[in-house]
Amino acid sequence: MVVLNPNNWHWVDKNTLPWTQTYMQELKISCDAKDGATTVRVTRVNSVSGDSHVSQRKGKVICYFDLDLSFATEVVEAESGNSVCEGKIVVPELVHDETDFEIRPEGFGDHHALVRDEFVPLLREALCKYQQDLIDHHSRDVQQS
């Protein structure tokens, strides 16, 4: 057997953007308003663009990403399920070394405060899990035995 990368010393890199696009599509995030009258939820992912990679160098697995995300979101009546309003949430720069990134709700009219104050923190929490999920899912692919 020929050893091409002894002790995982050299760079090994994997483009994980296709996996990231699927990961974001599978995020199921919703939030009930404190008054119980409405629910905010992501209906679809409009776009996932940028870079996402898992790499290994000198035996250590790292990831780096710089993503631009857009989510279609709606506010619905909790009891009937009827849509009250729609908007989108834009994350212009989700990067690997920041947890305090901008999340911008757009187009929610009277429900803007609800989306900003109750839904955005849940979305931030979910997006902060992405980095560890990325490493957990792809680390074996870049480490060679």
C-alpha cells in the first residue's frame, strides 16, 4: 500500500456547498408568538450561495465557510393556518468564525417586531449549529488512515 498523505500532514479539502444547500433546505424552523395567535415559519430556502469547505491539515479537521442565505418566511394564524403575511429573511454573511452575524427580516409589515424579536433568535441558534454539523458529517471524508 502506498501512503500518499502520511499522518494526514498535507492539505485535504472537500467542497461542501452541495451538502450545505440540502442541509439548509431541511431546516425546519418555526416559532409560536407569545400571544399564541400566530406562528412564524420558514416555507422554503430561496438561495444558498458562497463557499463551504471542510479541510484537514497536519491531522486537524477544520471548516471554513462564507455563505449568503435567503429564506422565504410566513406568519400564519395558529388556529386556522391561514397566511397573515409573507416576507423573507436574509443572512448576507454567515461565516465560520462569527456567531454575531446579521439576520435581516424584510417585508413583514405589522409583524416585523414579532419576526425580529422571537423568530430571528431561533434562526440564529439553528444556524450556529451548522458548523458542528458540517464537521461531524464530513470529517471522515478528509482524514485518511
